[in-house]
Amino acid sequence: MKQEINQIETTKVLAEPPRPKTKATIVILFSLIAAGALFAGTAAFGIYARNQWTGAVQQRTNQAARLLVGVMHSEKSTGMIRLELPGQTMPYTDAAIFAQTSGYLKKWYFDIGAHVKAGDVLAEIDTPEVDQQLAQAQAQLKLAQAAFDLAEITYKRAQELFETRVISAQDFDTANDNYAGASSTVIADQAQVGRLQALEDFKILRAPFDGIVTARNTDIGAFIPAGSGNQLFRMAATSRLRVYVTVPQSLSSLIQVGERAELTVDQFPGRKFLARVIGTAGAINSDAKRLLTELEVPNPTGELASGTYVEITLDIPIEDRGLIIPAETLLLSSDQPAVAVVRADSKVAIQPVTIIRDLGTRLQVSGDVSESDQLIRNPSPALVTGMAVSVVKPVQGVHE
């Protein structure tokens, strides 16, 4: 009986349906699910942000590791090149004025910067010693002249007496010798007087040509020894100026006498002065492989000072082929001259070129290079094809 009762109760328990969950349990379960989802989302966002940051840093690192380069562009050859060469103006005539007599400076009339004409008196030298020597020589010449006159009269008289056989031949020969000796003495004394007179004339220092006084190295009362090598004045003729430039050997055959050129100086921005080729050395310098060329620049107003640094521009006809590139873009590290080109993908390509003509600051070349190519300026010998670089602000190429 008892067992039946227990069995009935057990059956009731098993048959009894489960009790429903409470509200608090549901809230806890929902919170746990939401927290898990939030954690998963935060973790996913963090991983994504970290990947983005890592990619940006890697990109910046790659960019920073690239070599920074400046670029220039080539130009198409037009058959005429503009050759720009440095030079320096020089006086057409430049002379130092020395003393040819000894004495003391009595007076000077022109200082540095003065414009003088040929023959103008620059200074006077007081020469008391030369004056005395000249006076003595002149007196000696008078004595010699008197002795000559007497010898001449004696000779003529002896000649007449010898012809009438009044005197012997020996007496006539003696008179003849005295006459010849007196004549030689006069000539010698005249030469001495002439020499001292020339020294007297050198007391006056005169300008040898039209020009300006560029130096005065003496003053009143200064002792001036003749032949000392110390210049008293220096003069320069600047109505015309000379300019010497050195032309590359490759262009030396194209330089013609009479060819026109332009001259520019920093003191006169925007102005151009005309120049003309008046001659060349006629030989290539064995060391520099360049031709020394002389130009003449008219300077009637004296605006251009001698010794001024100038830029000479020559327009020279050449073959109409190839490209003109700046000389600073040439890469000489390889066996053959080349240029380093930056492609559209910022990668370097080394392109061999053939130099047709050296134009000084530019080169006429042929090769697989176009006008649109970006040529690296002052390329490093370490550049190789395929290297990634970063281009800085382009430098405008030089004009032809």
C-alpha cells in the first residue's frame, strides 16, 4: 500500500509540467547576450582600426624611405642654341705710368676716376740733379763746338797750304785728325745733351691716351727713383671693353669673327648690352679643351666698369636633331652617359643617351628620352632602374 502511494506521488511529480522562468532571470540572460555582442563588436572595430592605422603608418614609412628628387625637363632642338658663358670686362687699353727720371713729385693734377685726354699733364717731377747735369752737358757741348770750329778752320787752311806744297803731308794729316776728333766730340756731347733733355722732358707725366685714371700711387714730395718699377698712375681706356670667354671645344668651329652677342650684368637687371666677337686664340686649350674667345663691347657712356662679372649670350646655329637637356641631369656613373627618368608610377628608369654636342650648361643628346619625361636633377650614382622615389617641387628647365 505504501509503495503504491509513493509510486502515485512519483508519477505526479514526473507528470507535473515545469514552472515558468521568472522576469529577473530573463533580464540577466538578455544582459549577458548584449554584453557579449558589444564585446565582440568592440573587438572587431579595434582590430579594423588597428589594421587601418598600421596600413597608414606603413604607407608613410614607405614614403619617408623613398629618395627625394628634383626634376627638370628637356627641350626639343630648334637648330639654334643659346650659349651662356661667364666672363669679365677688361679695359680695351690698360697702362701703368712710370717715372723715367729721378726727382721729387712737385704736383699732381688728376686723381682716381678722373677722365683725361691724350696729352693731358698728370703730374710734374722736380729734378734738380738732372737739371744740373743738363746744364753741364750743354756747357760741355759749347766747348766741343768751339773746338770743332777751330779744328775745321785749321783743317781748311792746312788743306790749302798742302795743295800749294807749303806744309808737309804729315802736318795736313794732323790737322785732318784734329778736325775728325773734334767732330766726334761734338756728336758725343750732343747725344749726352739729348739724353739729359729727354730726362728733363720726362719731368712732365702726360696721359698716353683718352681714358680714366684708375690708380694714383704717389703724392707731393715723394721721392721718385727712375727705373724703380713703382707705377705712379694707372690709366684705362673704357670707351670700349674687352670680354674673354672660353667656348667648349665642340662648338669652337661654329664661332665666327663678327658674330653678335648679348651681355648682361647684375647691376642693370633687364638690360642687354651688345657685344661682338673680334677674335679667338686659334687653338684649343689642352687642359680645359676650350677655345679662348675675345669680344668687344661698346661703352661710350662708361656705364660698364672694367672688371665687372658678366654673362655673355651667343646664338649659335647647330644641327636640328635630338633634345636639349640640362647638363646637371646627366648621370655619369654608368659606362655610357645616361639620364634618370621618373615614370608615372614614381619608379626610376635609367635611360642611356648619346651626347651630340656639349653646350656648356646644357647638352644636345639623342636617345629614348622625350620632352615630357621628368629628368632627375643631380642624379645620385646609387639610382637604379625600378627604385621608388618621391618628386619634390619641379624645377623649370632652362630655355634654349
